[in-house]
Amino acid sequence: MIPFNIPPRVPKCSEYVLEAIENAKICGDGAFTKRCHAELEAMTGVRKALLTTSGTSALELGALLMNLQPGDEVIMPSFTFSSTANAIALRGAEIVFVDVEPDTMNMDVECVRAAITPKTKAIVPVHYAGVCCDMDELQKICDEHGLMMMEDAAQAVGSFYKGRPAGSMSDVGCFSFHETKNLSMGEGGAVLLNDPALIERAEIIREKGTDRSRFYRGQVDKYTWVDIGSSFLPSELNAAYLLAQLEEHEHINGRRMERWNQYHEAFAALESEGHLKRMTIPAHCTHNAHMYYILLNSLEERTVLISHLKQNGVSAVFHYIPLHSAEAGLKFGRFHGEDRYTTSQSERLLRLPMYYGLSEEEAQHVIDSVFSFFHK
Ligand SMILES: *Cc1c(COP(=O)(O)O)cnc(C)c1O
């Protein structure tokens, strides 16, 4: 069976984890966490990267930083993971879901523009499949209306938009290092920040609302509770596992890209025969091969293809059930405008196996299995 995902692991993962254990400091913000911060800052060019316990908690930290409150509205795509929305709902703000554009499944800029009201406080673009949203246009909207922006770059570690790293282009960038992402620490994530005021407050929120970071730097002589906060820092064991991969992120993403290109070239023939639609990568985006998906012609066809692939030993999956039609989505948000693409495209989208370590032969077997479905 070719699984849908195998968590990434490089030889140094075990070496670093052992070293972390032997350092006898396994709580957060030790040597490995600091090295991860430095790697992330070098990789993205942001002033400050801070590890968190998950991509979810990075988004929650970001929502606290943006000071969201009841009465505020936050615009985001409906086609995303529940965590993007939970971060907003947990602050008591209202979620305004908008449609995606059909080519990238990213939030449609014109739909965002149309959804703005005097209550709008922030927008949360999601770089789906590691392909960046149109950040210049979104930034224009934020500037015109005085809005904050938080990037859900959970899937976009190592991606670029017009040469600028994903996660570095807004007030708060959020990464995920869950085991299904390109780089992993089991469960983990990071926030990426540039504004000194946000950095200072993020350090406090992340450390249970205390100014412990200032204390460690010798800026205050005792630390105390200064703001609301929570425990957002992961243990050194997780950071050590991640560091090994951060050091090899170009190699890891490069291997994924080889498989991505293999799929993409092979499926050109099926696309020209009208059997499926391949992913679209806009000219200004450099993606990270986070995902390879195809769009089938109908939900029924997708269902039959999934079982055909299963019979051939290939695990392929779909997601997301659009949030605006989910039970919690109805309670905590509303959809603005027309749902032209979110539901219809999500029903036809199929993700193929993609992970570091997927071999050329295995990817070829996936390709052959998709072909045998259409060329019966
Ligand atoms: C994975 C993911 C998250 C959540 O990250 P976790 O690390 O699993 O908490 C949030 N948003 C998107 C778009 C994701 O893909």
C-alpha cells in the first residue's frame, strides 16, 4: 500500500533528540528552540520567529495579537481547515467566509473586497497547497481599509510570492509543523513577525502572559504577569526533531518537487483528454510541493476513483468540507456572496500521495493507477 503521507524524518532527527535529552533541559525555549528560531528567521527574512505547539496555536496566538473581540468581523476562505476559523471564533469575533478562485482554491480578492463592512477588522488568507494568495492585492485592501492581515501559511513553508517568503508578508505569519506538513515536529508550528510591538507582545502571550523573555534578556529584574496569555511553547524534544529538518529544508522540498513534477507532467495527457484538471501555479508563485491534487469532473467519479486507487494499493484522500456549511460554521460565521466554486470544486478535488521519501517508482504506480481508471 502506498500511504497518503509518511512523516518526514532525516538522520539527524534522532541525533538531535538524543542531544536534547542529554542537555537535561527539555522544556521550551532552550538551545534547540533558539536554533529553530534562527533557521526560520534566515529562511523567511522576518525579524522574529517563535515556535508554537501547533499551527492551530500559532493562529490562536495571532488572533490574540490582533486584539479581536466580539463585534469584529474577520474575512477568510470557507475552503480551509477548522483551525483557521477556530482562532477567530475563540475571540468571539464573527467569521465572514468568502469564495475561492477556481484555479488555485485561494480566497478570491474581489470577494474579499465585496465582504468588507465597517466592522471588518482583519483578513486571513490561506495559502492553499503551498501556493500563495495574491498578497499585493490583499495588502492594498488592508491599506485602504486599515485592516490587519494574518497569513495561514500552514501549508506554505518554503513557498514564495514574487520572491517574498510565505509567512513573511503580513502582520502575523503562521506555519504548521504537523506530521502531514512538509517539515514536521510531530505537533508544532511557528508565528512569524516583523513589527517590534507585536513581537514584544507575542513573547508575553506565548509565555503565559508574563514578561519572562525580557527577564531572561536581563531587561527586567523579575518577571511577572503583565497580559493575558497561554502556554504556546513546545518542548525541546520537538524542537530538536524539527531543527534537523529545517537544516535540510531545501533538500526535503526539492525531493517533493521531483515527485510533484512527475505527477504534473504525466497528467497533462489526461487533462488534454478532458478527464481531469491539474493544479494551476500562477506565474508569480514558487510553491513548495506541499500537495498534489487533481480535479475530477464529478463527485461520483471521484468516489469511484478513490476505490479504484484503493484496489491498486494507493491511498488518496479529499478535504475540506466547506466550513460555512459545517455545523460550527453556521453558528460562528456567515458566507458572504455566492458560493460559485467552494462547494462544487471541493467535491471534485482529490489529493494523491505526496511525502518526502515517496520514490519515483511509487509515484509511477500512482500515475499508472489513475491512467488505468480512465483508459479502461
Ligand atoms: C495543518 C493546517 C492547520 C493546523 O495546523 P496544526 O499544526 O495541525 O495545528 C491550519 N491551517 C491549515 C490551512 C492547515 O493546513
